[in-house]
Amino acid sequence: MSSELVWFKSSHSSNEGGECVEVGWRKSTHSGDEGGNCVEIAETTSAVLVRDSKDKSGPHLTFSPAAWEAFVEYARSA
């Protein structure tokens, strides 16, 4: 299994083949823009990484894809 990040094209990049930015981390859609509690995730085929978006160079948590899916499913049902 690969442990490389899954890259996402920036939503601010045009489709005209110009300069594009790709990011491996993406911010939770449930994080507000008010500077509150924000998390970002990066997915690989063998792991899901989670970090505090306000401390990008700080520590991150690593989950197996199955454990992350179970967490998300639980959080949605709560």
C-alpha cells in the first residue's frame, strides 16, 4: 500500500491550465471561518492524518482508514 498523500487541486485555481496549487491537507467542512476549532485531514491509502489547522507544524494524529470511517460514522449519528 502507498503512504503518499492524496492531492487536491485548490478551488482557487482556474481550469485554464495556468498556475495551480495542490494541497494534501484539507480543512473540515464543519470548521468555521471565525478562527475557532478547526481540523484538517490528509488521506493516504494506508492512513488518515488529522491536525489542528492553527498549528500546521505541530503534531498530528494518525488513524487507519477503517478507524477514521468508524469515527466519522459515529460522529454523524451523535
